[in-house]
Amino acid sequence: MVEQHILSALFMLQYRSIYDAKKVFRKVFMKKYLRFSYPILAVLFTLMLYFILFVSAFDLACYNNSSYYRKEFKKFKVEESLKEYRGEEIPLSDLENVMRETLRYLRGDRENLLIPVSVNGESTAFYQEDEASHMADVRVLFTTSLTLRTMFILSCLAILFFLLILEHGKAFYILGKGFLFTSIGLLSVLLLLSLYATVHFDTAFTEFHHIFFSQGNWEFDPSLSRMIDIMPEEFFADTALRILMHYLFLLAFPFLVSFFFVKRAKGWGYPKEV
């Protein structure tokens, strides 16, 4: 009876050893061959992170400071423009409400653009049919970007957890190094586009609309469009610069984190094993 228990125990130990050996072999095998995908995953992680931060920068720049629009309306004298081009007097408070409700609409928090304003003392809808049609296209672009941001956040977390399972703390070195190297190319492109847009904003603005609004319903006459009177091209130039500043500020954090892990990784022996 004792011998049977001893044999059973030996069998279980042998079985456990074989099981552990197989488990270790699978892990080593997976790490060896999946390691080739690490640079690709790091590049994808970086590209998605850049998009996430861009959409977030847009959020911060356009939705986080209601006084910005009042300042812009005063800067470009939109009340005077409406009176000059259309002979209409609309209170500044009504114009601010138009922007506030328009931003809600673009995020999908409002169903329509039937926003009433006081025009020469009479209540009327601010947007005309062709303007509302264009803003509906802008809304699609906005909501699609927000959906993609959510998807990319989940994808970045999946890549991070995947690398943490296989490489533990080395995952931060892998992603940090990939972020820094990929950023060289991305920031070069971003710098060139920013310089081009600064020097040739009219052309850049037009090309942007040709790409994203190819149906051609984005050109308006200031004498016929209230929307263009309160949002002239200079307003979009200011807003683009504001978004860029927020974007660069947000990018500083992953840069600092990446530099930290890449620099410290040498002391942890990561480069030799990755």
C-alpha cells in the first residue's frame, strides 16, 4: 500500500515536471517568435497614441474654454460683419449660444441645428439649410474621430497588456523606444505640415476641405452665410494654432515617460534581452 502511494507520488511529480516543462517551452517559444512583432506593435501603439492625443487636444482646445469664442467674436468683430454683409443685428450672447449648441451637436449631444437667435429683434433659426447640411458632414467626422479614439485606447491597452504578460517590465522599454523612434518621423511630418499651413493657410484650409468634404458643400458667400460671418478663415487659423499648442503639450508626457524608461532600462539590462 505504501509502495503504491510512493509510485503515485512519483508519477504525479513526473507529470507535473513534464507539464511545467511544456509550459516553459511554450512561453519561451512564443517569446522567441512573437518578439519579431514587438517593433510593429510599438509603431502601431505610437500611431494610435498620436491620434488619441490629437483628438483629446481638439477636445481641450474647443470644448474646455467657453470664453475663447467670445474673445474671437470680439477680435474679428463678427457683429459688425453680420451688419455689414447682411444688415442683421444679433446679440453677442446669442452668437455665443450658437457656438455652444453647435459644439454639442458636433459631439452628438444634440439632434439638430435649429438654434434660435434674435435677428433685428425677431426670433429666427441661425443656420440655413445648406449650412446645416455642411455641419452634418462635420458631425460625422467628429463622431467618427471620437469612436476611433475609444477603439484606439482599447487597442493600446491590449498591446500594453500583451507585452506585459510576455515581457513584464520590459514592455515599457519596448513601447518607449518604439515611441521615440517613430516620433522622429511623425514629428518631422507634423512640423512640415505646420510650417506649410502657417505660410499657406488658405491653400491648406482648402485642401483639408477637399479631402474630408469632397461633396463640395463647404464654400459659402459671406453676404449669404451667417456661419461664415461669425467663423471667418482667421478664426479657424487661430483655432488650429490653439489645437496645435494643446497637442504639443499632451505629447510632452509620453515623451518624458519614454525617455525615462529607455534611459533606466540600461541599468535593468533590458536592451540585451529585448
